[in-house]
Amino acid sequence: MNWEIVIGLETHAQLSTRSKIFSSASTAFGASPNSQASAVDIALPGVLPVLNKGAVERAIRFGLAVGATINRRSIFARKNYFYPDLPKGYQISQYEVPVVSGGSLTIMVGDVEKTVRLTRAHLEEDAGKSLHEDFKGMSGIDLNRAGTPLLEIVSEPDMHSAEEAVAYAKALHALVCWIDICDGNMQEGSFRCDANVSVRRPGEPLGTRCEIKNLNSFRFMEQAIKFEVRRQIELIEDGGKVAQETRLYDPDKNETRTMRSKEDAMDYRYFPDPDLLPLEISSELIKSIEAHMAELPQAMRERFVRQFGLSAYDAALLTTSRDIAAYYEAVAGQVDAKLAANWINGELSSRLNDQNILIADSPVRPEALIWLIGRIVDGTISGKIAKDVFRDLWDGKVVGVQQAGGSLSALTVQADAYIEKMGLKQISDSGEIGKLIDQVLAANEKSVAEYRAGKEKAFNALVGQVMKATKGKANPTQVNEMLKARLAK
Amino acid sequence: MALTLDDVNRIAHLARIEVEPHEAEQVLLQLSGIFGLIEEMRAVNTDGVEPMAHAQDLTLRLRADEVADTDQHRLFQTIAPQVENDLYLVPKVIE
């Protein structure tokens, strides 16, 4: 029987401000314990919070990027609960009136576009960290993270598979990095997701949902949602009922388990924080932020399709980060734009992934790729040889490190000399290729006979032999044509 | 709205306040008095009045995003009951 999966995501993005949301303490990661916890962050009596303009600006930037409503007046509220890493006994958050309402995010699931609606995004402060090991029945509390600004971004339950949820999370991650409001570092907890998952029969009302916490990588998110969906379906098919609860994903066992049931659910008793007046946002502030916003990934994706004739899939890959897009534009402006897309999404990105290097640190700079693609297009080297040359460029064998960042003309002189020296030039002299073809035909009489008897496969074998004889340097189209002509005689 | 002893115990639990059974009766009386006041206020017609989020009709002042605080954890930790490796020690709580 059919089941429909319904998923909504809540994401906490740590905002990239220098100082905390309500105090002037630093937000830098990795400092020694409690060295960045000010009197406000540790909630000493008599202190008062003062809101950081940088956090508000980042929230506005996000709202504009997702086409949301920026609420001109929003309210900070106290979310009350007790936990040792929450010194005040409440978290300052926004409840009834958040800074950002609505909006949507367009995502790519494979090569299909899909729009996910957003419910809201609100500003709040992070809690500290509890360390449970090494303290003989006690917990150690580090309050450096307490008061770090967060933007909690809540989606509508618009996703219907683990793949869609991951595609949304990746798109959101790319966006917050793109508009430079979050560093996106998931290992350091700068971008954290919780997933609300339920299942139902198509057409029926929403099923009871479970919230899965602790999804700190895209891979874990996919595994956790898949496990949870299977658990809920099996439970219902066995005549059971899903209980509303909070569950924790355990990556070691690849399972989710109960963390808090509905009966133990927290009663947060939200109320407006009397320490903070309403936040008013002027249209001047919104306009000045809007004026400085870079082209957004979706707009750029559509432009790449229009301007360079790329597929939506290729354009999406090239706009996963600003650095990749900038690299692509640098290359595509100079040479065949489709070839540039193929090389960046193919050879370059697989190398970068293999070695876990960011494109900004790629040893093959845009100038080198411009040169390489130029030499394929003008027929100097074959596409096959170009892959070897690319590897040599990557390894620094073609041009020295000092030239790697230099001008295109200087690089061209050196790189052309390398091709010459290594004898990599494409053979397009038909006399030379013809000689090699004759040798191959003489040595492979069996294949020739098979081809003449109607076996197409034999032809491919012969092409392979000729290419081998030229060490991959012949133009394959030319070899094909010449070989066909000879065999037809 | 009539408050019950169960409500009192639940509120006490949420606030992590210990209320002995003999105190609960007293607290119930006091809280009911406060709820009585709230009931009286609710009787006022507030149709068309926008609720205030703050007692003062002002808006928030914003601070520039600059780091100005220095490390004072040694001073702060002089009043902490227990400290180890610069961490505050508390009875173990795991959620």
C-alpha cells in the first residue's frame, strides 16, 4: 500500500557576526573555556541585553533572499526552561512576531525544480555547551557559545522524501553561505537541522509527527529520515500508533530513539521579554541592505541557462557556491561556455572532491583552464590528451607555482612549450594517420573481415587500435572518417 | 478560572521550586488571589486595542557589531561553587 511521507525542517544557522547577539563578547570558535562569556552571557544579576545590529541586518538579508516579508516590528520573547548551559533559565527568542515571515526556496531534486515554502525565520541566542566526560558525576559547563546569534529558519512540511529534505537543506546551506550570513561550518555546529517527519495515506489528514534532533551532516539527515519513515510505517502496519515525541539520531547504530515523549514535552511559557523593547526596522535600512545584495543563486542559475545555454542541472552545480560561480564566469567569458561547464563540473570538481579542496584553493586557476580549453577548441590537443594535461597542470608540472596565478599570456607561452616538449600535439596530418591505419588494418585482418561481414563492433575495435597506435593524439573524428573510407574500398 | 492543587504542583515543577504539601494550600490561595485580579482586568473591554509588547512605548536601540568585552572568567569564577579546567562544574544532567 502507498504511503506519503511529510517532512518539515527547522534549521539553526549561526550568524557570522563578530560579537554576540546581546553582548559585546567575541563569537570566535575554539577559544579556551569561558574566556568569551561576558557578564551578560553568564547572566549576572543586573545586566541588560543590547541587540547587535549585525544580527538584524543578516536576518533582513535572509528575508530578502527568500522573498519573505520583513516585519517592521518584531518582538523578543523569553522561552523558559532549565538546563545548566542556559544561565538565565530562559532563552531570548522570538515567538508571536518573528523578524521574517513567509518566503520560499527553490531547490533542485536531481534535475527537477521544486519550491519549498518557508514559515518564518526568527532571531535567538544560542546556549552554552555541557561536557559530560572526565568530571566524576559532574558536568563541565563552557558558556563561550552562550549568546551566539542564531537565525532559526522553519520550513512548511513541503518535502516528501529524504532526498528532498537533503536537497532543501543543501540549498539552504548554500544560500546562507552565498549571502554571507553564516559560515556554514557543520562540524563546528554553525548549521544544524531538526526534521519533523510523519507518514500518511495519500489524501488523509497529516499523521502524528516525530521530531528528529542531532542531524549534523547531510548524510546523517538522509539516513535518519529513512530510518524514521520505515519505523513509522512498520509501526502503523503492525497495528500500532506513532506517538508524538522528540527522537535522537544515533549515527553509530543508524537508528532514532526516544529522547522526550509528549508527556515530558517542555512547557516553555513564552512571554515578551521586558528587558527588550520591540525591534523596529526602517524601510531605509531594508533598502540599503537590498542595494548591496549580490545576484542570488537562483537568478544566476537562470541566467547561466539563458546566457550560456547550459542545462538546468549544470547551471545548478555551477551555482552551489559563489566561488564556483565566479570561477565559471571567469572561464566561460573567454572560451566555449559549455565546454567550460563540462570541465568544471567534471574533471575539476572530481579532483577537488577527491582531495577535499575548495575551488578557491584549486591549483588549476581559471587562466589555466581557459588556455587548456582554448587548445582543445583550436585542435592543438585531443580531448583525451587534454585530460592528461589537466592532471599535469594540477600537479604543477606544466607551469610553475609562481605562474599559476599569473597572466594568461605568460601562462600560454609556458604551457604551449610544455605540449611541444612532451610531444602531446594532436596528429591531424592525414598522411601520418593514413600510414598508421594501414598498419593496423594489416595487423588485424580478422577484425576487418568481421566488419565487412556486418559486425559493427569490429569497427570500434579497429578505431581503438588506431588511437592506441597514435597514443591518443589523433583526432578521433578524423580517424573514424578515414577508417570508414578505407574499409569501404 | 479556578486553580487546583494539581496546577500549583505543575507550576512549581516547571519553575523548579520545591513546594511542600502543607505549603501548596497556601500557594493555591495566593495564586488564586492573583488570578482574581487578572479576571477583573479581563472584564475590561479591550476591543480594537493593540496589545503592547512592552510597558514603554519606545523601540529598541541597536548596538554596532563590535567586540568590546575582555576575558574576565577568573573574576567571574571566584563566586562559582566548583570550577575545573576553566569550566563551571554542575551536578550531571543529561538529556
